[in-house]
Amino acid sequence: MKILVVNAGSSSLKYQLIDMDGEKELAKGLVERIGIEGSRLKHSAGEKSTVVEEAIPDHEAAAQLMLKILQDPEYGVIRSTDEIGAVGHRVLHGGNKFTASMLVNADVKAAIRECFPLGPLHNPANLMGIEACEKVMKGTPQVAVFDTAFHQTMPPKAYMYGVPKMYEEKLHVRRYGFHGTSHRYVSRWVCEFLGISPIGKKIIICHLGNGSSLSAVMDGKCQDTSMGLTPLEGLLMGTRCGSCDPAVVQFMANNPLKEDGTPLGHPISVDEVLNIMNKKSGLLGISGKSSDCRDIDDLAAAGDENAILAQEMLVYGIKKYIGSYAAAMGGVDIICFTAGIGENNDALRAKVIEGLEFMGAELDPEKNKGRGEKVISKDGSKVTVCVIPTNEEIMIARDTLDLVTTGKVRDH
Ligand code: ADP
């Protein structure tokens, strides 16, 4: 069966068509600037690629264009949309309602809508993506795969915040965690890769990309994760500040600064502070130059002190989470690096593991060099350190196939 994987953002729609017979990617693409001037589609299938520039007013038009290019005589890979057996959608927030992926029906859509306040930027866009595909592919099953689902096994002591309990009971204010599909994929695949069972194993996954999160996984189940009610909590990220004293929000709201560092002269709202914390902080805010870790590395190598500080803060934060998760689980057997930074930045991996010999993690500098799926710790290191490239799309496609063929999601 061919499965289409869709990740809809507020002005974008990413897709990948996967042939589940052999799990081969047939085509992928990105519709950008939906509803904005300059909208376009970038599409590739094997060696061939193309860009289509035309007005794309809404998500339905984006879905139409995606189907058109997938059937294009030159760049397409299918003759008819009937070849698409089902569509799997990435959905950011499932609140505390979803512990696994779901076949989309009216109740599931209503629940995604109920989670709008928890994921105000993503959930409305994700639902638009689902509804657009329903319209242009009438009768094709749609599946929702939630970024939060894998983390629903966290115990209350890990997911509760220390605010009055009624906020959790009435308004569901608690830790949810994100990147769940990636954490699930990597925590499963690393065990297959090492030829071991996840049962009895304590694993720390470091998903380090533009957005970054760590998770503590024991017996294959998530025990804790660094992102919270929203993806803002936890590590320093590309443009997000990560965890800080909540009182900083009030202080910044009362004493805001202009871009040039001079006082703005009047208070700003909490929403405006959160905008700074989400979009102007992290590597970008500390370096003042870039949110991209490659640029930070180049700047640091050239002696830029702010870039060096940003690098140090990122590494220090990852180390602290590894230490705390090892303590929380009573040890750690495997540490896994994944996503853009985790998979590609061997120098950062080395800095993170440096100094963790006391807990049995010893890096092999030769094995750590370069990319790809591999063990990077020394033979005999008590903790096995690995790089596992993530593949959220394949996980979404597998869940989708399971749900449309058996009605149940396997633990794959
Ligand atoms: P997203 O969270 O948007 O999916 P990614 O997982 O693609 O992000 O990660 C983006 C980060 O990964 C950037 O900071 C970038 O510098 C880093 N990165 C991506 N590719 C490479 C590479 N080949 N070498 C070093 N760093 C990389």
C-alpha cells in the first residue's frame, strides 16, 4: 500500500509518499507560503525535482496541487489518487486524550479542536491539513499521529507542575512533551539496531534540531521529557530560550528593550514576551547572529564570544538533563543522539559526553567522527552511546498502515 504522510503548518504543507512494500520513499515535497504572495511547491521524486510557482490561496488548493504533481506525467509517481491507500497526518497536540495514533473521525477532529488552546499555532493548521485532504481525497482513510502521544506514559510526578492542582484538573495545565514520534522511533530502533529488547533498558534520547528535547525511556516507555505544556520548556534551542525562572516573564514584560538594547519605555504583554522567548531567543538570542548550529560553530571557531557562550549553554543544558534522567531512572544503559544537530554535529556530541565517564559513558573519538547510524562509545563502555537518524515519516506511515489494515497500532 502507498501511504501519503502530511505535515501541515499554518502556511505550509510538507508531504511524503511512501510505498509500504519495502518502506520506500517515492516522492516528497513542500508547499510554501500558502495564502501569501510568492507561494510555491517544491517537489522531488528520486533524481527528478521541480518547483511550481503559482497562487495557492489555502490548504485545499495546496492539497490539490500536491495530488496534481504526484500524478504529473514527468514528475509524478502515481497514475491515480486511488493508489494512495491512506493519509497519515502529523498533529502537534493531542492533550491527554490520545495515547496512540487514531483513525480520523468526527470525534477525533473535535478533540484536535479542543486542543487548539494548547497548540494554538499548530493544531488549527494540522486540522486544516486533515480537512483539505478529506475534501480532495474523498473516502481515503485519514490518520492522526500525535507528537504528544508517546509521552502519555509519564507518571504524574513527572508531568505535574507545582501550581495549584485545579489548573491541571480543570484546564489540563501539565507537561505533555513533543517530538514523541521521533523519541518513539529512535527508542525502538536503537534496540533493534543493537539486537536487544527494550525491556529492562534505560535509554536517554537526545533529539537535537531547531527544536530540541530529551526523553527518559525505561522498558520502552517514556518516563520523562524536557518539553512541557508547550515546546518552549527544556533545552536552549534555535530560537527558543528553554527553561527559565517563570518570573523572568513578568520582569521582561515590565522592562522591555528595543532591538538596539535601549528601554522601550512602556510595558509589553505576556504574549509579546513569549514571542521573544519562542522566536528571538536561544542560539539566535545569545549569539545575536544565527539560530543555526552550523553558523554558531563557524562563529565560535572564529572566536566570537557570544557564539562560544551559546554553544557552552547548549552543551551544559544537555549534560544536566542526561544527569538528571540517569538519576531519575537509577542509571542509564543507552544514550542516543538524533535530529539535525544530534546526527551531524560530532564535535557537539563529543562535548556532551566528555566528563560523563564517571557514570560509565566513554566516547570513542574515531567512531564518533562523521554521520550515520552507529555506536560511538568505546568497546566496553558501560553506557552505549549511539547515533540513530530519526524518521518520523516512516513512523507515521507505519501507524497509518496498521490502523487501516488491522484497526490497531503495533508497538513498532
Ligand atoms: P527541525 O527541528 O527544524 O526539524 P533539524 O532536525 O533539521 O531541525 O535540525 C536543524 C539543526 O541541525 C540546525 O541547527 C543545523 O545547524 C543542524 N544541522 C543540520 N544539518 C547539519 C549538518 N550537515 N551538519 C551540522 N549541523 C547540521
